[in-house]
Amino acid sequence: MSYERGAELLNFGALIAFMGVNLASLTHYYIRGNNRTLSNLWPPIVGFIICALIWWNLSPMAKLAGSIWMAAGVAYGAWKTRGFQADLVNFDLPND
């Protein structure tokens, strides 16, 4: 594997993650938040669009390999949690 191909695969995952962060930010601060202002709306939308455009311009091979790797990860997660039914991970906030 060349350095360029490895970097593209890394970027595939990183850009997916950054798009997820932008969607989470939009959901937390604008959709579910009490302060629905443009300052809480446009930064995550612009960030998502920029990441999506960069992701879209990755090579087809990077998108294919990244998708296969991501599908393998989801399948492994489903297997380890018995179809995402097991309560192996706790996302509850700790008590103060």
C-alpha cells in the first residue's frame, strides 16, 4: 500500500467522523437547544458541507476500501453486542 492510498483511507474515516461531529453539534445546539440562532445553525452546516465535498473527491478505491472496512467494523460490533442488544457500553453521564 502506498503512502497516498493510506492517507486517503485515513481521510475517509476522519471525514466521516467530522461529518458526524457536525451533525451532533447541529442536533445538540440548534435542534434540541434553546438558543436557535444563526450562530448555532450555520457553522455545523458549513462544516458538514466542506467535509462532504472533500470526502466526495476521494478516489473511488479509497471510498470502496473505506466502505468495506466500515461495514466490517459495523458487522463486528453487531456480532460482539449480539445484534446491538447487549448493554456492553454505557453512555450515561456520571453523577456529579
